[in-house]
Amino acid sequence: MKIAIHNGKRFNIEWRNYCHSNGIAYKLVNCYSNSIIHDLSDCDALMWHFEQENPRDVLFAKQLLYSVQSSGKRVFPDFNTVWHFDDKVGQKYLLESIGAPLVPSYVFYTREEAIKWLEGATFPLVNKLRTGSASIHVKKVSTRAMALRIINKSFKRGFRAFKRKKYLLEQIRRYRAGIEGFECVLKGMRDFIFVPRSLRGLPTQKGYVYFQEFIPDNDHDIRLIIIGDRAFGIKRLVRHNDFRASGSGILRFGKELFPEGLIKTAFDISDRLKTQCIAMDFLHKEGKPLLVEISFGFPYKKFSEECPGYWDRYLNWHEGKFNPYGWMVENVIKINR
Ligand SMILES: Nc1ncnc2c1ncn2[C@@H]1O[C@H](COP(=O)(O)OP(=O)(O)O)[C@@H](O)[C@H]1O
Ligand SMILES: [Mg+2]
């Protein structure tokens, strides 16, 4: 068994270190190379942690991974794990189809249908783009007039995938809250003035509009990450005077923060979706969990380094540091997943 690992950052580095320290045969490859398929000929598997905000990756990462999977090799992330990544509209259909507890979500592909639905809608609502992270494209819609403006924009000009002003304000917030150093403000200012060419390449979002019911009284969301037969969790508090937790940077860790029933639900969803790795973000309404989003990736390092331990499938708690990137490699080596 020899694993090809993309020679890149984030999880890619951890996979490579894990293989190196554990005597697992691996080869570094460049997934951007025209000869990538040929380069994989002496390997049994390909692992690539691609980036959702890199337009080059968005262009072809999934297509490459699915092609390699079709040839019979193992890949990470595989089709079941990643086809819905950074695609909230896709996730709506998927989670509805397996009867998962998704926040009630509505999508329309014409202005007329959206406006007709709006007549019977109750407020507040939440509007999102199908792509994006760190809450950047998530807003509360309190009035019909605001919903109408969003609908009109969705079917005319559309929404830019990179919002430089929001991004700068968010970087200032992170600095002020003591979450990051002043470099993050400098980066926000630089990207405000010279929007990186890579980010300019992300497609404008238009031709659809997506709303969700607003789930009130949640001062946090709960992220549970399932990798094979193991789970770990992070509680993310909302920003000051805001309803959005994702990207707030205000995190809490600890076994007691996560009810066992929720961990069971998360294992059950992961089993039904047959995913190799899935982060599930839950809100609560009247004590019942509701999913807002799923994704195969999670912020590199930060989460797992601060978690005091993990659960196995039988909900036994294992105290101590752990290496979720190593679990991913081990699961690729195993036949069944
Ligand atoms: N329908 C909703 N009702 C209330 N709060 C929500 C709802 N959807 C999302 N949120 C809050 O907004 C945050 C960001 O939403 P999410 O859909 O995960 O977007 P992103 O992909 O940017 O993380 C969540 O972490 C949650 O705290
Ligand atoms: Mg999210």
C-alpha cells in the first residue's frame, strides 16, 4: 500500500508527517500537474486536502478525486465525503433525503417563485449563499423589504464570493477580541486594497436564492467531527451582539459540553452518509438538535490541539491528545472505509 499525498499545506503536511513517522509508504505528488494520473500509477491511494477558497481547487479538485476513485484507487476525501462540500444547497437535498434534522431550508431558482413563497413566509429568516465560511455570507433577514432586496439582487447582479469590506471588519473584530494579533488587520487591509487575484476568480453567486428559518436563542453552535469510529467536539460561541458562531474564534472545549444523545445522532448521520470525515454544526430548538451545515474540512490544527480527548463509537471517552490526521490515513489504509 503506497499513498500519494498532495505536496501542499494544511492536512497534507500532517498526513505526510504521520506516514513518515509510522513507516507508511508514501509519495508526494502535485495534483495541479497535467500528468497527475500517470504520476499515481505506482500508488494505491491519493489524499488531497484542497481549499474551498482557492479558485484553482474549486475548478477541478472534486473531478480529479472522483476520477481516481473511479479507477479503483482509494482517495481522501472520497465522493460521499466531499461532493456536497461548500455547497449548502446540495446539503439541503442530501440531508432532507436521508431524513436528517436539517434547519428548515428553502431554495428557489426564479425570482417569481421566491417572491410567491415570500408572501407566506414568517420573519426573521436567515439568508445564505451556497458557498462560504466563517459566517461571511450569512445574514438575518428581519423584514419583507429586506428579503425582497436580496431576492432581486440574487437574480440580477448577484453576490461577490469575496466581500472585502466584511472581511476587513471581521479581521478588526478578531484583533479587538484578542483572538489574533495585529497582523490579521494588516492582512485585511492588504486584501481590501489589492483583492488577491485568486479570490477575484471565485464565481459570482447568482441565479438562486437560499433562506432558512431563523433558530432563536442559540448563543453557540456545537460542532461534532466524526472520523471513522471516533468523534470530537467544539463549542463555538456567537460573536458579541450577533447570532453567528462560525468564525467567531470564541471556542470552548471539554467533554461535559456535549450531550451523549447528540454524539449518537452525529455517528448515525455519518454512517448514513458513509463519510470518511464529517464536521456537523448543530443548533438547538426547544431542546432538539438541528443541523446547519456539514463539511469534510475544519480549521487546521486549532480544533484538535485543544480538545482534551475524543469518543469512540461506543461513546467511551479517551482522555488526552490525539491525531485526527493520522486517523484519516489509517482509514484510507483500511479496506472498508
Ligand atoms: N438558520 C439559522 N438560525 C440561526 N442561526 C443560524 C442559522 N444558520 C446559521 N446560523 C448561525 O450562523 C453561523 C454561520 O452559519 P453557516 O451556515 O454555518 O455558515 P458558514 O458556512 O459561513 O459557517 C452558524 O455557526 C450559526 O451560529
Ligand atoms: Mg458553518
